[in-house]
Amino acid sequence: MKTLTVTAGHGGSDPGAVAGPVCERDLMTELRDLVALKLRADGHTVKTDGARWQNLPLVHALTLVPGSAWAVELHTNASTIPAATGVEVVAMPSDKARAQRLAQAIGKVLGLRVRGDAGWIDQTATARGRLGFVRAGGMVVECFFISNPVDLATYQERKWLVAGAIASVMAGA
């Protein structure tokens, strides 16, 4: 069995992206808890950035990456264009294949296309700058666009399946 890290983006008082009454921090904290539940049920040791329904600030998440076989930080994407859609995983080139498998698994469950290079966004080439979680050895997973009402509704209906897909890829890689 492995030691795996699953964190939820935008911890503490930072809500992340907001769509009406729904905020990224809360959605991804719930997803983190579901993924952790599935991984623990399979016998893995799982480190998270807070107890159930708790999401500690990013500085805490960064301390969890060392010693993990795999570390993911869960996010939603957002755009001013409501039709923007897709799944992507920001990672270092050494994690390209794992990032692609993860993005494709989420995309399949949600019926969404994968963005970037078959789902992978190269941390060393992205205009987003240098993401601390990725620099520490983890991956940042943009599960869907919270700003797209169809993506959000589909995610809400299938979040258990998304959690299962993420857990399955993490446990198998």
C-alpha cells in the first residue's frame, strides 16, 4: 500500500472561484474527502490538508507532499466565458503520463474534453507561473469549469464517480 496525498485548493478563508452560491473551496474539500475515503478503504495511507470538511491554508498542503507516492491538489477552473470547459492537470514533465491518465479518467466520467497535451499542462511552460504545490512535487488538478453551468451540474451529479476515478488512477500508478 502507498502513502498518498490529496488536498483541496483554496484553503482557509480563500473561497477560490465562485459560481452563485457555490465556491471552489467547498466543492473540492468535499471531493478531497470522498477520494480519501475511497483510498483509505483500499488500505492506503492518505494525508489530507484538514479533517473532514476542513480545508487548511495552502502552506499546510505543501508540507504533505514529501514522502508521498503521489500528491494531488484538487481545483476547479473558471473563465469569463461560460462555455469554457475541460479537464487539465498541471504537473512537471516527469509526471506527464500520470497527469494525462488522471485528466482522461476525470474527463471520461464527466464527459468532458481534456485540455492541453492530452490533459497535461507543463508547469515549466505554463503562463500561470510556478505553482507551489507542483514545485513541491505534486500535481494541480483542474477537474472542470465551475463557471460553466453544465459542467458544474454534471459534476454535482457524478462527484462520487469522479472521486472513484481519481482514487483508481492514484492507487494504480
